[in-house]
Amino acid sequence: MSRRYSPDHKMLVLRLLAVNKGDAIRVSHFTGIPVRTIRDWDLQQRRAEAYRKAAMSPLSSRRQP
């Protein structure tokens, strides 16, 4: 049975992950959320940040013909 978590709850868990230097196992034991779920959230957040960063890069950084 899958469980739904609010966006605020996810952000709190990701902050805990940052405070614990990426130790998903420790955060999992503390929160009761599966390690795989925590790692998935972390990956999703990193991809979203990379996408935002790429979208904000100036057009002049594109390769010119």
C-alpha cells in the first residue's frame, strides 16, 4: 500500500537529509519513510534544481556555429 506525503513533509525530510549529510538510512530510521522513497525525492529535487539552473543560464553561453 503506497502512502502519500504532503509537499511540506517531503521538504522537511529533504532538509533532514541535508543536515545528515545525505545519510538516507539514518533519515529513514528517524522518519519511518523507506530509504528508496527518500533517495527518489532527493534525486527528483536534484534534477529539478539542475533543470532550473540550465533554464536560467544566459543564451550567450550556447555554442555558436
